[in-house]
Amino acid sequence: MENNGTKFSMFHLSMYYGLFLGLFLILRFFLSAFSPSSMTFSFLVLFATCLIPILAYFFAKKFRDNFFEENVRYAHIYMFCFLLFFFASLFLAAVEYIFYQYIQPDFLNQQYSLLLNEMKLLEKQIPELSTYAAEITKVGVPSAIEVAIQNIWIYSFFGMVIGFILGFFLKRNTKKTL
């Protein structure tokens, strides 16, 4: 968003930058969906995961520069980061739901079966995992909407953690002198 003297509200900026972060998370999601078949995709997913906090810093800094108030307090940065990740996760959740429900409906079943097979292999070395395997078997395969909503919660919490940290670095207090 170009700063041409116009200042914007926190919600406007968080939705605007959340769209871009959401597009990045969608790209990361598709890379991770195809990562089991390629080591290159796995490295790209790892790289994209490491870029998320850097993008959050970049967007929070842009928010600070375009915010309508002159003083940008810690709470502003914290709330912006939470809303940024919340709106980005809404875009991601919509794409994930469509992917899991319509494009590749067997994806969650395959991941669930893979998880149970890996746990059976690990039970030989770590017998305590049998309790967790029994609980996972009892719960069953999550639906597409459950996974999408779970990711909204996860990314919103991640936004709170990032906001907690970035608030210390990006707050701006301008003192008015008389």
C-alpha cells in the first residue's frame, strides 16, 4: 500500500496485508501438500516456513508507517499481527477446505493412515506411544472443515506470539513538545 499522505485504520491494513500473507500461506500449503513426493518441495516448505516471521515483520513495519495515529503503541502492533494472521488464515482455510473436500478428498485419509503406520513402527522403540496411537485411532480422521478451522486457531495464535515479540521492536512514540 503506497503511502501518499493517507493514513489507514488497523483493520483496513490488517485485511490488506493479510491478503498477501494469505496468498503466501496458500503457496506454502500447496508446496507442503506435494512435499512427500519430492525433497526439493520439502526444502521449499522449510524455507517458506522460516520466511513467515520475516514477512510479518515487513508487514508490521509497513503498518506502522501507514497507521493513522502518530504514536504506534505496543498494543497496536500486537493487535495488528493477530489480525494479520487471522485474516491470512481465513484465506488459507477457504483454500484448504476446497482442496480437502473437493480436489483431493483422500488426502486426509492418506495422511491419517501414514501417521498410524509410522506410530506402529515407532511403538517398537517407544512403547509409550501405544496410548497415543489408541487415542488417535479412537478420534478418527478429521473432516476438511475441522482441519481448516484448526489452522485458523493455529495461525491466529502464531500471530499473537509474533505480535508479542514485534511489538517491542516496532512501537513508535513521538513526544510532543510545547
